[in-house]
Amino acid sequence: MDVTFGDLLITYFLQMLIYVPVILVFSMAVSLLLNMNIKGRAFLEQFTFYRL
């Protein structure tokens, strides 16, 4: 086992511990905004789904 492989593996898991919760919170916030009846909801829907 290479020394750099272990370092990269630790770095990868630390990044995953940071990125996954951030993405989940952002996704939940967007989904809650899309379910509310607010002004500009159509724009938010277009901006969100345009990239798909």
C-alpha cells in the first residue's frame, strides 16, 4: 500500500463528510422553496430544471 494512497483515501472521506451534508441541506431548501406558493416560483422552477 502506497503512502500517498492512504493520504488520498483519508482526504476523500473527509471531503465526503463535508460535501454530502451540504448538498443534502441545499437540496432540501430548494425543494421546500418549490413547494411554497411564493412570488417568483415559476422562475425558480425554470432555473432549477433548466440544467437537466
